[in-house]
Amino acid sequence: MIHLPRLYAIVDTSCFPDSQALFSIAEELVAGGVTLLQYRSKIANAREMLAQARELKRRLGRRVKLIMNDRADLCLAGDFDGVHVGQEDLSPEGARKVVGTTRWLGVSTHNPEQILEADKTSADYLAIGPVFSTASKLNPDPVVGLEGVRKARALTQKPLVAIGGINRANSRSVIEAGADSVAVISDLMLAPRKSAEDFFRILG
């Protein structure tokens, strides 16, 4: 079983004015102790995504595990360490066939039924959310709350990532509810290095 760090940082291209800002914040996050970083883009085409992915890999090297959101093919092409798929993406087993057995595979879930289904797959970890209301998705699923995290924890032995509206003020409660790791986007954007250091101090 894989070991997840307490903080699962996500860089979403929609948060940045350009590629340089994306790379700069990613480097700051790693300087702040981040060891697991997901690259997410819902707006770029495959060519742009691959160019950004390869540059992230070049800059960050082996200091961090890089996870590609949605795209198993780009995970391979960019030489990332894993792929994370949602309910509308390639199935977990489809993604596993593409990336092989050595790369990490994560699956997003939003309710107990999806947790149970994903638990049967070869996924290395499961994500549950949104825990709190979030502004980072246009059409978010219903908020599951801390109770949703507790239910998810009871239904799977796999490492569990909580996502959605998590910040420094509420992250400790999410870990106490049973999550192994918290995924964060917005609360890492301002002063990313200090923000990451704060999270690690809070989460222990």
C-alpha cells in the first residue's frame, strides 16, 4: 500500500495567468515541503498540457511525485508518477491498462456507492469530496461534509484523500474525520511556500 503525505497539492491551470506563474508556484510549493503534486487542466489542449507537464517534470525532477489529472496517456508521455481519474473519465481499470502497475492510480468519489465501487478496483488511493463548498469546480457534486469523510473511511482500507474547500482553518478536522491526506488548491495560491509550511505544521 502506498503512503500519502498529509498535503496533496493541486495546481490548476485556470488559477494562473500563464505557464510561468504555474511553474513558479509549483517550485515554491516544493520548496515548502510538498512531495505530491497534481497537475490539472480543464482548459488547455493536449499539446499545451504535455508541454506544461514536461516542463514541470524538468524543473521539479525527482523531488516530488507528479500526478496527471484525467489523462492516462499524458501521464505516460510526460513521464509522471501517476494519474487521477474522475467519475466521467477513463475507468480505473482502463487507466491502469495505460499506465501500468508501477504508477499510482487515484479515483475521485462523491458518495458511499462510488467509494464501494472504486474500492474494488486496482486504484492505489481514493478521493472523497467535496468536503466543503468549493469554488474550483464549475458544477461541483453535493457537499459530503466531515460525515462523508467518516463514512468513506469506514468503507475502504485504501488511502483516502479528502478534497473540496479545504484550507488551513478546517484541514485538521478533515484528518481527524479519517482522511489520510487533504487535497488543496486555493489556499496554496497566495504565498505558496509559507502556505505549504503552515499546512504541514497544522497537520503534523
